[in-house]
Amino acid sequence: MEKYHNLSRMDYKQWFEKILGFYWLMVIISVLGQCVGLFITYLNYPDWVSEFLVYKIILPTSVQLLIMLICVYIIKIKKIYSSKFLTISGTLVALVIILTHPDVPGLQVMLLLPMSVALIYFDKSKLLFSLVVNMVALSVIYIFPAIRESVSQYEFFSYLLSLFAGYFIYLAILERGNEVLQIVKKASEKEKELLVKSTMMERLTKIDALTNLYNHKTFQEYLDQFVEQSLKYEMPLQLAILDIDNFKTINDTYGHSVGDLVLKRLANAIVDKVTENDIVARYGGEEFALLLTNKSLEETYQLIEDIRLHISQINHEEMKAVKVTVSIGLKNFNKGLSKLHFFQHADALLYKAKRNGKDRVMFEN
């Protein structure tokens, strides 16, 4: 099967079937024209009806049907999509029409029709192949005495020049089409670049650059949405505020670069434990905020306790295996709370955990 650079597999499959339909239309129009000719022959030359029926309708139509059935077998059954085969088939269908009516002037220009099919490929080499095939076909038909006698040398060269003229016109159309495709492609690439930049900018406005968690602003937006959904649909909702114990000492003793590493590790540790329905944000400095949904307070407490224990067991080589702990305030949302009071209660529980010795979870229904 030939390779196509400008058409996808689905595209050229559809186009091959459309071209096949176009060839069927040529055959049908040819048969209808021959039927009209049969009627005129019957009215004016009744003695020639039998000969007309055999040589003008039955034989040429049989040849055309044979060509079309081979096309259907190759394309629809064998699923072989060859532009050269399709070009030759179209030329043969046109050739049968021309040979059937050698005394009809100008039918040779029908060879331009199968040549125009090459335009769909946006490929100059396929257009050139079509020109060569149709030039050969035009030359072959003049082997037949009936056509040679009915057409002068001047007309032969006129038809030949018509093929060349058609080729150059089609070539110009292809070149212009390729120019348009390049313009569309560049515009599409530019649009993709802008979309990527827009997505990156949007991400920068939502994500904390150091920890890759949601930032303070995005957390507030989710808090608004989740409180609204909890009130409207009675969705279970808890808020946990987590603060690293003695983080200032870590920065002062080991430096801010180590402090940044600790923040990243803890952020990853939290994300590893929560579910896809939960929101984790860096609320500010060494403080994290978690919105937890679709769990009872007991289930959420166990999850938060697992996070606290997991964090306390992380080994920080830069700090000579000094452990880092966190204090957490956990508050369950209920209808009697506003968003502000919901957050203030969780924050107060955090400070209660700090006052009671740190490295613990304080929670409230």
C-alpha cells in the first residue's frame, strides 16, 4: 500500500470510496447517454438497433462494469489503496466511453476527469503519473481507424495540448493548495504554542512552584466550591491544616536549600497518602492545607494520622537523620459553619496541637 503524507488512513480510505462513486457516476451517465442514443437510433435508423444495442451498450457497459467490479474488489474487499491503480482504472473507464463513440467530437477531453482525481492527494508525482497514463491512452485510441479517420492531426495535437494545459492548471491548484495547507499548519502550530503557553501560565497561577501542590489562591477557590457542594449535596468534608514543627530551626541550622528539600519531601509524602478526591495545597511557608471528601471523620482522622506517622519516619540525610515532625489540626464541616469559621476552627486546632507538645493531630467534629 502506498504511503500518504497529507492524508491519514481514514481520510484516504474515504476519498478512495468517493472517487469510486465518481467513477460509477461516469458509467451511469455513459449508459444513460447510450440509452438516449438507442432511442434516437430506433426512431431514425430502426435497422441499426440490434447493432447499436450490442456494440454501443452491451459490450462497452460490460467492460466498464468489469473494471468497476475489479475496483470494488481491490479497494473495498482487499482494502488495497493504490492511487496508481485508481488512476489507471478511471482512465480505462473514460477510454471505453471514447472508443464506443469514435464519431463524437471532443470526447477525448474526458481524459481530464480521471487526471483531476490526482488533486486529492496533494502530490505532484501522482499528478505527473496521471498525465503520462492519459497521454498514453490518448495515443492508443488513435490506433483505431474509426477515431483516426474522424480526427485530424490538428485536433489530435489540440487534445494533447489540452492534457498538458490541464496538467499545468492542476499543478497550479496543487501548489496553491499546498501553500494554503502550510499557512493552516503554521496557524495550527501557532495556536498550539499559544495553548501550551496559556496552559503553562494557568498552571503557574494555580501551582506552587517548589512543592508542585496547589497554591494559597487555588486552595481558597476549592474551599469555596467544596463548602458549597457539602451544603447542597451533604457531601462529607474535612479540613486539615498541617504545620512543620520547628521549621525555622531547620532553615537556620541547615540552610534554606535543605528546608526546601524538606518541603518537597513532605509534599510528596502527603500526596502519596491522599485519594484522588482530595485537595492538597501549600498554604504558605511551612504550612499545608488538605480538603478531604467522601469520608467519615473517623476515616479522615486515620488517614491524617497515617500521614503524620509517615512524615515522622522519613530519613533526611542532609540533616544527619534528624527527624521532621508535623502538627495537624483537623475539623469536620457541618451546616452551622461558614467557610471562614470552618478554616478558623481547623487553624485553632493546629495551634492547640502545637501547645500540647507538637507531632500530633487535634480534631473536632
